[in-house]
Amino acid sequence: MLPFSRIGAIQRFIKQEGLTTALQRALRVLVGLVYRRESAYILFRTVDRGSGHLLASLDGINVGLLRGDQINLLAKIIYYGRDEIVSRLNDGQKCIIAEYQGSIVHYSWLTSKDEYAHELEKVIPVGTGERYLFNCRTLASARRRGIFPVVIARALDEAGNSDASHMITLVSKNNRSSLRAFTKMGFRIREEITMTRFLNFHKYRTKNVINHD
């Protein structure tokens, strides 16, 4: 029997993404229990300290860091529990959100530490002076409104304020909308990683695309 917290996450996904998308994802998960193949890019760009990357604000949408009094608001739309949000914040991670009419419609996390990537089922190493932007998600109802580039710009400012030299992120190869957003904000492909798994046996292939600064 599924735990109550997991049932709640499934209900939120269906409400936010629709039943068809939920069923397609469930099928991929079931198939993925046996065999899964995923390719993703590690993107990077130099952080220009103190230059201010923040784009013009969007009409009616506020982009900023998650405040303590907004944790419960975020917990209503994420697929993990409130305790996970608090744990991440206590660990020094920053959560960048977009808020519209009193609701959070986007969240992204920024960290200076290694982080597990479910896309590739492995830990992504974060080097000295780097910041890693991950777990980025815009609700279906708020997509195609230009929110993500503004969030990325805010993340670059936060990285610059913390004296980071580079920002990295991981994007699935078939996630064209996210790739466009990061390319628009000056990111380049550093390497391509392909994961192939059969049951519990993993094989990884890494291809360096360009040398970073």
C-alpha cells in the first residue's frame, strides 16, 4: 500500500499536469523498473560577479527567494514533503520561486554541494566555485509565459553574490524548452552523459563537448 504522502504527491501531479500526462509517466516508470536509458547534458556558464543578470519583471509575477512564511505554500505543489524543504534550506540551499496571485507557480533549487540527479540515477559533482541549479519546475498552468529565463537570471545573481565563478545545471536531452531557456541565458554544453540501466546494473557513457573556462 502506498504511503499517504506518496498518494498526495500523485494527486497533486494529476491535478497540475493532467490525467493523460500522469498515465504516460506511470507507464514510463513501470517500464523503467526493468530497463531505462536516459541522456542529459551538463550545461555551464561563467558567473559575472556583481553585474546584475536580473531581467525585467514579468507582469503580475514576482521572482525571488523563498521566504520562511512561504514554505507551506511551496509544500502544496511539490512532490516531496515539507520536511524536505526545511532540510534543504537548513543545508544552505536556496529556493528561487515565481509567485502569481498568491500562489507559487515555479520553483528551482540552487546549491554548492553535490546533488543526486534522478534523471541519471547518480550524484552530480559540484566543483569548487560552482553553483548547481536543479529541480526546476514550472506548473503547467504557467508555462510559455517567459518565467524560466527570469528565474535563471535571478539564480545567476544569487551565485554571483556568493562569489561563485560558474553555474552548472543538468537538462535531459529531450527537454527542448529548458535547453532553449538556458541557451538564451548564455549556457553552453560541457558534457553529455548517457545512462543505461537493466534492473540494478548501470552503465554510463560521458562525452566531453567543449572545455569550460
